[in-house]
Amino acid sequence: MTNLDYEVIVIGAGVGGIYQIKRLVDLGIKATVLELGGDLGGTWYWNRYPGARFDSESYTYGYSFSKEVLEEWHWKERFSGQPENLRYLNFVADKFDLRKHMQFNVRVEAMHFDDAETLWRLKLSDGRTLSCRFVIMTTGLLSQPTLPRLEGIDSFKGRSFHTYYWPQEHVDLRGKKVAVIGGGATAIQVIGEIADKVGDLTVFQRRPNWSAPLNNSPISEEEMADIRKRYDEIFAACARSPGGFVHEPDRRGFYDVSREERLKLWDKLYDEPGFGIWLANFKEIFMDEAANAEISDYIAERIRRRVKDPKVAEKLIPRDHGFGIQRVPMETRYFEAFNQPNVHLVDLRETPLERVTEKGLRTTEREYAFDIIVYATGFDAITGAFDHIDIRGTGGQTLRDKWRDSCSTFLGMMVHGFPNMLMPAGPQSGSASTNYPRGIETGVDWCTEFLKRVRAEGQTRFEATAEAEKRWTDHVVGMYSMMLMRKAKGWFTGYNSNVAGHEEGKVRYFVYNGGAPKYVDRISQVAQKDYEGVVRARA
Ligand code: NAP
């Protein structure tokens, strides 16, 4: 140990890295967190765009590990916004004095495994090289924003930014001509929020997404007092539900109830807060084409009722995938925004974008002039953060090459050929598809208990076997065949038109579809069988 800079290096100081360093510090392990951002918070540090907020109920998103934090923190809104979420993460980090274990403004450029010495060497953007025995990747699922590959993107004379890099200082939108490119969850939040604050807003949409009302509201002192009393019950409900949310699927069969009863349920859920309309629905909507078509028609009808111009309404209704087969963006005043005279919709399927100009954007039809262009164009998701670091395992193989066509992991937490590396929320882990912090706590706890065992037994090296990795990856891939999700072109399946090799929408097996309870069961069994599938050794 003496010649190592740290025993453990954690990469990323977001929701995952904060909890991970807490667990390591509690064990007295010499560890540090390296973070690219100027401060902690990850997603909630970067995404400062107007309208950025949870789609999880706030009180299910917070950490559950500390009774004190649960007692002391007051969530002010049912779906809390970015500034408050960042304050929360700072509150937790400061409470446990974690900031002193974090280093900011450092990019990990490369990490190479030295098999002879059994250690990782990390090359940092500030010129340093650090060594450690173990690396824990908490780099986030959506932390590599992608811009369109458009000619002239640097020639625009106004202001432009990806939503992820929305400036920290106030951006004055009053009277401005603003463009938003995108139709995903981010665009849907930003459009609903800024439509009545800008002079003029033009939305450039290629494929619409299904979305449903968030129905946000404040949380009073009395309600918060009640929530505090029910935290055990709330977290137990999250642990039972496939997505780690408070919403549990309707246990009745879709076809066991009449159409009238289905409509009654949907009318109720549509007007209730949060993901109910998606996750408290019938299970069949995720697997059965006819059931999915019926709920999709229902949601389309709700959109038609809200958008005054029928032509605009039809453009906002997706045709290439059904409702809920990918994560549903939650909206506030989104559809109503298109009823305002200052809001315009450009359908890029009719008139594709050709280039960015000095003044704005040019489609095949005409040029549009803007003061501000907002790119809500998504992320190189799930594996992107790994691909952006030159990660080399045994024999110098790169992780980028290993995962070029899809990915393969053991439990979503280890990779064969990349010893001593853990991913509490890696590709193919339960966290990638759930209410993130619920999955993160599961992943961090499992990884920490595993490291405790390794250290207690005096081992210095661990690696998942190729067979264990294959078994897990086959299990993950097998579950895709049951889900309509495999037919959706989105970040969940590895599609991104702006990333070379990801444009076609060839399915990448990124996500564990079995639900949180099954995932927890599987990883617990591995731990109970003394981490079967992982070879551990002393130096
Ligand atoms: P996204 O879902 O990947 O959406 C990106 C959008 O940009 C798509 O509509 C895409 O159109 C469009 N786009 C990309 N490149 C384009 C181009 N060159 N020209 C025209 N349009 C282009 O990304 P996101 O909206 O940032 O959301 C990602 C995920 O973040 C969400 O699914 C969610 O999990 C998470 N999120 C959560 C919340 C929350 O409420 N907590 C809020 C925001 C985001 P195509 O589909 O046609 O490619």
C-alpha cells in the first residue's frame, strides 16, 4: 500500500460518488473522488437549464442511508427543481464533511491497469498521474452530452449551448428569439418553462416523444412531517416496484377488466402526480402490442384535447413507437406552450436541418434568425462516459473496443479483463433503469461489502470470469426479447444520431430489464455464494 497514492479512487462526484466516498471514508479507506466539474453534484451540477427537475417524487429520490438526513431535510416540492437538488447534495456532503475527499476540475484522461504491480494508474488533465489498487466508476449514465453533427455549428454569432452546459449565470431570455432543438425529456421541460418568458420560441423537432403531465405541487410542513413518519414504508414500496418508484403496476390483467374500467384508470392516472400513468398502469402495455396501442391512442387523444391547432397536435404525437416503451418525459405546460402565438414548431422530418449559419439555422425550406440556440440533443448514454476515458485492462485491451458493438458485464458491476474496477451503476446494472438513487444505494452497498471482503481476506486483485460475464450478459439480452422497448430508438437501446456507429439504432444491451427486485435478488445470491464468478487473489 505504501507506494500507492490511494487505495481507492472514485471517478465522479454525483449522486453515486457522494454516497460511495461516504462508505469508503466510514471504513477508514484512503480514497479520493476525482470530478471534472467545478464542484460536486453531477447531473444536478451541470443541468441548470430552466425547468430541470426530478421526475421521481423528491422524497423517493433522496438518500435513504441516513436517518438524520431524512429527519433534517425538507423537500419543498413533490418534484424538486435543479437548484434545490444541488443544495440537497451539498447539504449531505457537508453534513458528513465529504468535500475534503473530493478533487474538482480534474478530468481522468486515461486509466491503465498494471498487472505486474496489481494497480491502476490514472493520467489526469492537470498533468498528474495517480496510482491506486481499486477504481470505482460513478461517472453517470447521461454525462456525455452530444451536439448535432451540423455544418457551421461554430459559425453562429449569437449564444448557443447544450442544455447540459446551460450557463451558471442568469441568462436573460426576455424578448429574445430562441431556438430549441430536440424533442426528448430535456426539450420538453425547457420548452414548457421558457415559452412564456422568451420573445419568440421555435422548436425544431425530428421525432416526437410521448409525454404526460408531471402535476407538480408544493410540499407543506405538515405533509413533510407525515412523509418523515412514513419513510420506511415509502422506501419499502420503492424496493418492491420494478422501477424503484412509489408507483406499482396495476395487478389486474389488462384483458380481465372492461375497456370502461381501463379508461377510468387512465383518466385518474393522467391527472395524478408523476409516473403513475406509466408505471401504475397494466403490465401488458410494456409487452403486448394491442394493449400498448390502446394506451397510446388514449394518450394521443389527451394531446389532441390540449393542443388547439390539429395539425400541430398531430406533429406532437409519436407514430414510430408506442407509449411507455421508453422512459416517459414528464411535462408541465408543454402542450399548452404550442397554443401561444410566439411558439412555433418546425417538423424536421418535413424540412430537415441543413446547417447552422451566422444568424441561426437553415432548414431545407428557409433560414431562421435567432439570438440563442439551445441544443437539447441528448447524450452518448450509459457507455459514453467510459468511452471518453482511455481505459485499458489486462494485456492493454481497451474497454472502448470491448464494448464497441454493445457491452458485456458481470452484474453490471465488473468487466472481465478489467480487474479491480467496480461500477455501482454500470451498464446492465439495475440502477441504469430505475429511480437512480435507489439503484445507486443498492450498487454502492454491494460494491462496498465486496471490497470489505476482499480487504478482510488480504486480497489485492479481483476479476469477474469470462463465463460469469457471459452468463450475466445472456440473461440481460434474453430479457429484451420480452419487452417492446427493443423496438424503440432511444438512448436506452443505444441509439444516438450524433455518435458515430450509434445512428442506426442497432440495439445495444445497455439496460437490465428485469426490475429492481429481481436485480437485488440476483446480486444478493452472488454475494451469499461467496461472490461466485469472481476470482480473488493475493499479490
Ligand atoms: P434524448 O431523450 O436523447 O432526446 C434528444 C432529442 O434531441 C431527441 O428528440 C432527438 O431526436 C433530438 N436530436 C438529437 N440530435 C438531433 C439532430 N441532429 N437534429 C435534430 N434533433 C436532434 O435526450 P434528453 O431529452 O436529454 O433526455 C435524456 C434522458 O435524460 C431522459 O430520457 C431522462 O431519462 C433523462 N432526463 C430526465 C429528466 C427528469 O425529468 N428527471 C429530465 C431530462 C432528462 P431523434 O429522436 O429524432 O434523434
